[in-house]
Amino acid sequence: MIEAAEDHPQSSDWENGVDTTRPFEISSYLDLLQLPRIPTSRKDIPSGKRNISTPIVDAIIVPTFRSAEQVKSAVDLASQARCDLLLLYTDDFPPELHTVLEGLEQGRAIPLALRSGQRNPHLLDLGADLPQSFASAAALDISRKRNLGVLIGRMRGWTRMLLLDDDIRKLTIEKLSAAAALLDKYPVVGLQVHRYPDASVVGHARRRNGRRQEPFVSGGSLLIDPQRLDGFFPAIYHEDWLCTINHLRAGEVAIGGIVGQKAYKPFASADRAKNEEFGDILALGLLWLVYTRRKTSAPSIEGDAVYWQEATNLGFWVELLQERALLLKDIAERLKARYPDDLLAQRALEVARHRCGELAADEFVAVMKKWISNLDLWRDRVSRLPRVESVEKALAELGILNIVQQYHGVSPQSLADRARQRQVKFFALGSAAVILGGLLGSVLRIFRQREDESALSPGHDRGSWLRRIQAGRRTGGGLQRPAAVGDHGQHHDGYSVACQQEPADVTGRDEPGPERAVQVRGQDRAADRHAQRGADLAAG
């Protein structure tokens, strides 16, 4: 977002036909945008040249790291547009995502999770290959997610794609249809946020001081044709401006409508001011170069190295850094005078001023040269990408299946939790089996002990006692096998009792077979002889 300063003239200063207004004095860069008539949109009217039976857009790309609830509006929009929905997460998927996606046709939802600890500098992370002294995790994250969306769209042959942040609201299917129709002419179409613009921390501070601001374009609600997009998203704040700036200089960026955005607290984290300062200065400096040249000449078709030559000169950034320091000092003083109790805003401005003081002009020159070089690499490599028929094949062709994790209905973390729960359950069952086995062993030892004691008792008929146990009576604490279903020796699952092995010395209510009877009679005779020897010893 671009803001106007009260302490500078609202109108431009001209010398010899050249606008001499400095970068931080520009009240609006709307002159760089095309404002065509927005087509009429109804359900019974095709979106531009598309047949009414064709989806309004090919896909909606949502880079996010929030809960599943936050993508509900995107899911609803994709359902109405009858298009694919790519949800790009970091490392893992949120719980209950499968529930939120139930409203989409099968196969339309394509959640992907990018592993933050792995890199692919060939294409996916080419935007991070810049010699910055500091790159925030947020900038790295959004850069690779949006670049992945562009690469997939390019390989899938899509020509209408919506980049959508999860906090964008008030985007109806009618608005989307009308704006998407403009992609028939323009490669980039923005949907502007008016009510609560997504400005930088410094921009919000200027706005709080009562200075007018005009909305610009934002990657949070941006329609693109990935076949014609001439840039990538670098890992720098204002990555959306840097991705589309060559289209801006060619007059190829249009405004297709207005949307809303959820309000947030811009001063809640002072680190945000640090993360944004380099990109804010870089992007505003480049926009100013485009603006001054568009005022004096037709859109340029020069190559990047020629067009951006001034931005590779050390003196350009030395002067810009001096102007930025003065601007931040002025904003901080005005903010403290008007809102002495707003300590969060004051702290954020202090962090921005400190970061500005750390920056050196040679860092901007190095980044510009590397960015121009990487643009050539990006265009060459993207031009060689094949067309594929699925997102999975696109990931395979890009060589990033080890970096991008696909969603299979349940979060991998949930699967891991369930696996751990099964392990705990099996461990508990195993422990219970061990305990039960120990108890049964103790019972059997007691039986054997009683048998031995009974055998040594004079006149005890051990055979009779054992036969009572075998007959199933509960004499002396004996065990009894549960009755079979219907008393026919058959279990519920049809498995025959005859196939099971009976516990030693224990039988059910069924009569023992001949072999068992012979065994029992033999045991009885042995027990009687043993008892008789005990009696003889006692008598002697």
C-alpha cells in the first residue's frame, strides 16, 4: 500500500518535464494500473471467452498455516466455481481438514504440505537465492508456496488461477467471474482491498497519523495466467509487487474489483517491522522508477539489465536510505505526539528505524543483480517444463516429491497418534494376558500341591477326587470349562471345539473318550499304589 505524506506536496514537482517527486512522497501508484470496464457477471453469463459449462477459473491457490476452519470460505468459493483447490501448508496438515473439504467434489481438493527443512534451488526455492543479510521465515514460506502454485499451474496448462490468502473475505462468485474474464486480455488482474488495506507496519503507522493511502495490488487476491506470468515470487516482503513489476512497466496489470480482508493488529509483533523494512524500501524504489519512466515515455520493452540499470547503482540506494531514515523519524515523532500511550506502535517504529540503520546500499545492489540473473534462469527453466495431467506428476517432474507431502484424508500426525494408541492398546492386552497367565499358573500350582498333600494322606481316594474334578463339579475349587454354544461343542464363529487343546487335567461336561478314560484309570491306579505305600510307611 502507498501512503501520502501530509508534510509533502500532494502534487508532483516538475523540472524540465520530469516528475521530481521522490519515492516516499508519491500519494498513489494507481497510474501504473489498468482500470478497464469490469464485465457484467451472472450465473447465466459466461466468464469472458469461457463456455458457461467451463469452470470460471482452473484453480484457487491458498497458501496457509492456520487451522482448517480458516479455509472454509475458499472451499465454498471453489465449490461454486467448480475448480480445483490447492491448499499449501507447512510441514503438516491441520486436524479435521477432511471435514472442511467434504463440500468439494472428489478430487477437487489438493492439500499439500511443504517441508520447511528441505530446499530445491533449481526452481521451487530460486526465489530464496538472493544475497540478503536477513530473510524472515514468513518471506521464505510464502515465496515457495506461491512459486509452487505457479509451477503447478504452468505444467497443468491452466490459464486462469486465483492466488488467495485465507483472510480474504467478500469475494463472491460473481466478482470472481467478472474479474477472471479480464484474464482474456491481461496476464495479471488484482482484486483490491479497500476497507482494511494490507499495508506494511510503516504504512499502518502513517495511516494512523491520518495520512491518505491508496490501495495497490496484492498477492492475497490476485488472478494470474501462469502461462504468461513473467516472474517469480522472491523471498522478500512485497514479493507480489516484485513478481508482477515487469507486467506493471508494460501496462499489463488490471484491477478487477474490490474485496475485504479480516482485520489484524499490525503492531502486535515488533519483529514484523524488521522483517518488512528491506522489502518495503526495495519495492518502493523500483515502483518509483517505473512510475517516473511511465510519466515520460511509453511502456518499455527493454531487457531487465538495461531497464533496471539505475537500480544497480550504489548512489541510487544511498540516497533512498537517507530519505527513508528521515521518513521514519518523522512518522515516529508524529505518532508519539498523537498517541503517547500507543507503546506497541512506537516500539514497532523503533525496530523499523533500527533495521533501516543496519541496511547498506551495497546489499540492495547485490540483491538487484542476483534477482535480474535469477529472472533469466526462471524463464529458461520454466519454458522447458512439460505438460502433465495431474498435480502428482507435476511434483515428480519438478523433483520435489521428497519436499512436498500429499494429503490422504488424515493428517500424518493423526496417523502417528493412532499408531501410538494401537501400540498402547496392544501393550495393555499383552500385559493383561501375562497377568492372567500368572494367575492360572498359580491356580494350577495350588491344584498340584493339594494333589500331593492328598496323596500323602492315609486312606484318601485321590482317584475319586480327580474324577469329580473331571466331571465338572466345583469340588475343592476346581475349574470348569464354559459350556459350548447349544451344548454341542461349537463356538459362535463355527470353529469346532474338537480342534482346540483342552487344558491339562481339566475337561468339560462332555464325557471323556476311550483314550481319555484309559488315561484316567491309569492315573487312578498309580495314585492308589502311591497312597498304599504312604499308609505302609505310616504303619511301619
